[in-house]
Amino acid sequence: MSKQDREHKRLKKVYELFESLSYFYIVFSFVLSFI
């Protein structure tokens, strides 16, 4: 169970990183459309 929990935390971390990256990409595209 401990191992599974650790894996879940790592997945959560990766997912949060991916979410922030996609958010940054959306903002960047939005800014580019104004230039």
C-alpha cells in the first residue's frame, strides 16, 4: 500500500506540472494573438 501511495503522489505531481504547463501555453497563445 505504501508503494502504491508513493506512486499516486508522483502521478499527482506530474499531472499538476502538466496542468500548469498547459495553462502557460494557453496564456502564451493568447498573448501572441494580440501581437
